[in-house]
Amino acid sequence: MNCPNCEAPHTRVEESRRTAEIVYRVRICRVCRWRVTTEEKAAEEQSIPDAIRKPKKAQAPVNSA
């Protein structure tokens, strides 16, 4: 996450609190020491197939001369 104060790309999680549906995190910028509280909600369950198969291509025989 980028810092909203200085736009630095480095923040670290100082503290996390979990409720039934939301995770609250206190993040601190490593550059300017700005403290930010974020809320994270779990994404809804998605149906993802176990395996995605691609059709096999027929390979032409290799001629050894």
C-alpha cells in the first residue's frame, strides 16, 4: 500500500484487529512515519475451477535425416 501522505510504496502493519467481517489494520509509513488505519473486507466466495485444462495440440513427427 502506498502512503497517502508522501506516496512512498513502503508501509508496515503495526497492529491488526479482526471483527466478524472486517479486519482493521494500523499501518505506518517507513519514510514519513504517517499512521493510517485501513479496513479490509473479505471478498465473496468465488467459484474457481480446480484445474483449467488446455486442449493438447497434435505434434507433427520430427523427421531425422
